[in-house]
Amino acid sequence: MHFRSSLLISFAAIPLSALADPVSTPPPSTEPGAAESVHVQPRGSAFMPNSKAVDALQRRITDFNQKQRDLDAELDKKLKICRGC
């Protein structure tokens, strides 16, 4: 019994900050000469909104969307949902 009380008193004497999780260190700072990754808008020849490749991609997206709308409409017709029965 004497051992338990001395053990309890020893834990009570320890400051709470010693029992808490250690403070995490801040992330290392970047070197002064290191550049961060920056995203910029494309310029010049890299930006061609009306190119054949972009037009073909837009056409495929439009065709896909129309096909999905048609399939959705077909499914809606097949569904028999009773509203207000």
C-alpha cells in the first residue's frame, strides 16, 4: 500500500507539461534561393483555344453529353414512378 501512495505522489509531482505530447517542430524553411512552384497561364503558341485538337476534344465532349442526355431520357421513360398514389 505504501508503494502505491508513493507512486501516486511521484506522478502528482511531475508537471503536466512533461506528460503532454512534445511540441512539433515547424517545417524546415526553404532556402532563400529556392523557388516555389508557380502555375501560370499558358502564353503564345501553347495557348490555342481554337486549334483542331481542342475542337475535336470539344466535339467528343458534346457528343458524349448528348448521348448521356438521350440515355437519361430513355431511362426516365422506362421508370414507372407513381406520384400521389
